[in-house]
Amino acid sequence: MINLPVLERVRVSNYALYVGTPDSPGLDHTFRPGVNVIVGINGLGKTTLLNILLRSLTGASDIPGDDQLGDKKRRLVPSDRLWFRRRVPDDAVDARVTVWFHLGAQYFEVTRSLANLDILELSVDQQSLPAARPAELEATFREHVVAATGLTSFDDFVFLLRYVVFYLEDRRSLVWDAAAQGDILGILFGEKGADRKEYVELFNELVSKDSEYRNVYAVVNKRRKDIARQVSSIEGGQIDLLIKTLEARRSELTDLAKQKNDVSRERDSLRQQIENRRQEVHEKRADLAYRLNTFYETFFPSVNDAGRYLLAHFEAGAGCLVCGNQDADAVAHVNTKLYMNTCPVCESPIDDGIQTEHDPHASEYIEQQRALISKAERDLDAMQSPLKDAENAYSETAAKLVAATAAVTSLEQQLQAFGQTMPEAIERRTELEGRLATFEATLNQIDVERIELTEQFRELAHAIDREVQAVSTQIETVFAKYIRGFLAEQCEIKYTPRQSRIGQRSATESFPFPHFVPALTSGVHRDTATVREFGQSVSESQKEFIDLAFRMALLELAAPDAPTMLILETPEASLDSVFVPRAADLLRRFASRPGNAAATRLIASSNVNREQMIPALFGAYPDQRFYGQVTDEAPQETPAAIPMEQRAAHVLDLLTIAAPTRALDRFRQAYEDERDHAIYPERYVGTNA
């Protein structure tokens, strides 16, 4: 559970705005459980005092920006240290403020200089911490606050004070600041503290990456424009054209070299296949010659070895051993003579002689071998055409490669010549391109890192959305209870997670952020509440009350069984007379919570006027008949009025202790009478005073 601060006492000394009385100089006031009213008129320092209370807790730190939180980093920024100093003539050199407050079970006493907001003294659980430099005391104070609140950081503590606990003149909108609403809901209802810390770190890193990317991208664009300008010059244009032509020729050279290698491999493969087929034909012919020699030996035993070899060689298709003729007609002539038992050389008859036993299948095998040789030779002839094409392609590619190489060499020489005549232009271009490449690489690296952070952040964003959604119905219900006291129109809020990107780039992923959207009826939309997504879609008073009711609902649900605190400037100026008692009743009920929350404090500043807000806050609304007409609650549901004898303790009277303005000097009696009428209206019942 988160512990919220509850102020118990404030003391301001040596600050010219609060002179005090002769018996009690300065300002020293104890805030009571329930309603506490700071009474004054314009110029007596009501707003200054509320800011003193705020800065006593936050020091010189504040939330970023002046309006919408948006995509600003979720971390504190320095506030104006001299804000209080400039409001008094002596520069507040000796001015001090001390506040006593508790966070859960821990009790704090903090003294700050109003000249610069430095911590001068610090006590925790009535144990004074050793004197140290202000920065060291500030760090110690923050550590103790974070531990006592149960938050993950002092930044979250200040965010809660500014967006929920303090409702001041310079307040930020919560309902209509979607980014702030998402953060506050995550702080209050996100269950895992470690996840909250990682969530903030990742969010801030993503914001940094977005900013870094846009900065580098701007530099990249500038470099590109610089190159474009350089190219647009006469020298730059010539160089650019030359470089582009050279790049094209180099690319062509690379392609041709690859093409030549491919054609060379194809040609070599065909050559190898042809050589293999030739070897195959040679081997088959040798085998056939051997078979024929054996065959002739069987059928022509009278022919000697040399003659048989000559005939077998010819018959095998190897050609004539004498002249090398391989013509088909010559082979046919020899075959015809042999069939006629005639010598193919001298045409003399060949004696068959005594026929020895021979292989009956020899001639069949010989014919098969001849057929195989014939087929192999046909295949060999068929392979010549692809080889010729490959040889031609290789020659053409080699010629193109030589031409491209010559072109590249010529262009490089021209570029080198340009470098000699225009060295600065070449050097400038090279420098620009080098820097551009460096920044483009940096840009890519930033995007890679952003994607990694996105993956981690997405899981946490969905987890927090689920946690807030689990309590969204309760928030809607409690809000409805509070807003009824401020508005007659039907007003409700609905949980509608906001899908939003982190940063200003459109090409990035969106994430779910917790978000409630208000809807409101009106004179022209009487039956159905219409969604009001923007603060401009409601009146200023409606905007104030919706925001205040939302804060009150969050405080009640964030600390259901523990005391809390709401500090505000009362909005009676925005209320018509009917809603003054209704709003006051709601504020009283908030400040009069039962049980463990009984120490809750409402600290409200109000001008002395006749709007009846002050008596209504004390439960002493003077016109009870009118009160009964405009309130809905049964008497037993309304907190008891603060007894007259106790009210002085619930009032911090600036009419008495503040440095008087000219108006107060002149009309003091009238102002004091109005003050007494507001605090003790019962005294004047039935009188004309």
C-alpha cells in the first residue's frame, strides 16, 4: 500500500509576509483531523502559504513542463528556488519554514530556508539527523520519504503531490492530460514496485531514443542536402556524373567477370565430356580391332599377323594404317573385297584354308560393337555444336571484359585528373559521403536499440493496464459519488485505455496507457452523456470540478484504510449558490473518513466573502431551509458539524497574522465581522448583523 503525506503542523518564521502577533510572531499552526480552513482576503498570502506547504515537501523540484505532460521524460526538473525570496523586501535571508508530517508510521520534521529551499534541519521519528551540507540532507530526506511512502522514487512522490494531493492555482489538469493520468494511475494502482521503476526507466529511454533519432535524422538530411548542393555545382556535377558512370562500369565489369567464369566452366565441362567420349570411342575401336583380328585368324588362317592387323584396324573404323584414310567408301570397299574372299590391296583371291573351330557369336558381337561405336561417334558429333557456342560466348565475353576493363581504367584516370585539378571538390565530396555513412549507421543502430526497448516496455505497459483495469469500476463508482456534489448534470467516467506512441515519430509502435474519459449531459444532450475528450469541450467550472472529483476518488481508493490529505483553494467562485452547500458537504465527508482514515485532513484556503463556503465546510450552513432544498443526503449520512468552541483550532486566520494590505488597514472591522459571520454563523441567527 502507498502511504500519502499528512501535514500536522507548519511554522514560518522571519518571513515578512507573515508577521504574526506581538505574543506570537510569525506563523505557527497545527492542522486538525478533518476540515482546516485558511481564511484571508486578496493579498494576504493564501496562495503563497499553500505553495510553502508544497515546497516544504518537494524542495526545489517539480514536474516537467508548464502544461501537458505529454512525452516529456518522467523525471523531476528544478523549480524556482527564489520564488519566495522575491515576494518580500529583505530577500527572505533569515526566513524559515518547518513542517511536521507523517507518512504511514514514520514522522518527519523538516526545516527549509525560504531564501533558497535548502534543508537546514531534518528529523525522522524524532531522531535528528546529523548536520550536513544541504544537498546531503536533501538526499537523505528523499531516501526516507521513498521508503516511508512505498513508492519506487521521489519523482513519483512529487508527481502525486502535484497531480493529486495539491489542487492549487497553478494546478495541472489530470482528467484531460492523458499522459499524466496514465502515470498517476500506474503509480497508485500498479502493484509491482520493481516493474514501476523499470517502466519509468524504459519510458525515459524510449523518449531519449526518439529524440536522439530525430536529431541524427536531421543531421543525415543536412548531409544529404550538402551533397546535393555540392553535386549541383559545375565541378560537383562533372564529378558526380563521372562517379556514377564509373560505378556503373565497375558493376558491369563485375557482372562480366562472373559471366566469363560461368561460360569458362561450361566450355571446360563440354571439352571434358567430348574428350571422355573420344576416349570411349578409342577404347571400343581397340576392342573391336582385337575381336576382328581373332575373327580373321579363324576365317583366313593363310593371312599373316600383319595383314590381319591391317584388316582389323580398317574394319574397326580406325582407318588405313598406311595412309590414315577413314572415309566410309574406303571402309565399304575393303568390306566388299573381304566378303568376296579377295585381298583389298592386290585383289588376289584369299584361301580360306582349313577352317578351325570358331566362336559362333563372334560376328554378332562385332556388329554390336560397331553399332555402339557408331552411336558414340554420332553423340560426339552432336557435342561439337554446344562446344562451338560456348567457345564463341567465351570469346565474346572476354572481349567485352577487356573493353569494360579499359573503360574503368580510363574513367579512373579521368577522376584522378579531376582530383588534381579540383582536389578540394573531390575531398569535400568524399568527406561528406563518409560523414553521411557514419550518421546513417548511427541512425540504424538507434532504431535497433529502440526496437529492443519497445519489446521490454510493451509487456510492462500491458501489465499496468490490466492492474488499473481491475480497479476501474471502483474508481468510476467513487467518482460518481463525488461529482454529484459539484454538478447537476449527469457526469461519469469510463475506463478507456489510450493507445499512444512514445515520441514524435509516426512510424513507431503504440502502447496501452491507463485512461478514463469523462462524459457529461447538457441542455441539448439531456438523455445521453456525451464524451468530452478535451478540456475545451466543458466550461471552466465543470473542468475544475471534474478534475477535483477525480482526485478525491483516487485519494480515497489509494488509501482506503489510511489517512490522507487534500490541499486546495476552494472553488466557491465557480459554484452557484445551490452547489456551495453540496460541494462543502462532499469535502466534509472526504475529510471525515472513519476508522484508520480518521486522521485525514482537508486544508482549504478561502476568501472572506458571503458565498457561505466557510460555514458550509464546518457544517454550519446558516440557511438550513435552503440547505435542505439543495442537498440529497439524509441527516445521518452527513458528518456532524464542528462545534463552535473547536472551530478556531481549525482556522488559520491570515487576517490576524499576515502583513496587512491597505484594504485590510482601511476595512479591518468589516473584514473581521465577515470572518466571524463565516466561522460562527450561529451567533448571528435572528440578527441583522
